Amino acid sequence: MKYTKLFLAMAIVGLIPAGGCVERKLTIVTNPSDAVVWLNDEEIGRTPVTVNFKWYGDYRVRIEKAGYEITDTHQAMKRPLHDVFPFDFFAECVWPGRIVDTYTWDYQLTPYKAISSEELIKSANTAKASFQQEISEAQKQIDAEKQKKK
């Protein structure tokens, strides 16, 4: 009985290194292609680009291509069941095969449209009027507080 337990423990410990593994791959594709991609502020290459990743969760994605609007967004990657405790132990250490998680994120790039100088001036004047109104309101509140203190 004593040797049976020892043999069983040694067999389990010996099988763990022979267990499988989980390979995680993310591919980012853009239309048009050849855009530069940053994933969590790290440049990963030009589209289409495939990278390995280690964790699931929220990723910051930034895509740039000359002549197109910059895409700056977040993308969530949900954890599959084999990455949730206690199943992750079996997927990483016990399962005899290899598990490959592949994800593809597609982005449609929008052509850059330059704003006309008239639109830019109009927008600036609108912002200026709004800021002057806010400053005026703040000054009235400051004056009212000063009057209360006297």
C-alpha cells in the first residue's frame, strides 16, 4: 500500500511535464492592409499581423495608415473555459494534446477627410464663444462669493 501511493504520486509528477499546452494567437486584419498596429502601446507590425499572447482581457488597439483616420480603441478578449480555474490546470499540465486558441480582429479603416479652413475657423469661434461664456459665469460666481464675505 505504501509503495502504491508512492508509485501513484511519482506517476502523476512524471506525467505533468508530458502534458499539453495552450497556444494563443491573435491576428489583426485591416482593410486596406499594411497598416501599423500597436497592441497595448507596443508596436506589433503591419497588417495582417499575427502575434502570440499570454492573457485574456482588455486590449488597447491603435492602428495607423497614411491617408486614413487613426483607429484607437479597446477590444475585449473573453477567457475560454479551459483558461478558468480549475480547468486551466488540466489544459496546461494534464491534457496530452495541444490546444490552439486563435482569434481574428477585423478593422475597416476610414479614409481621412481634411477639414476645410472655413470649417476649422467656425469650430474655433464656436469653442471660443463657449469658453468666454464659461469664464463669464465663473467670474460671476467669484464676485458673488466675494460679496458674501464682505
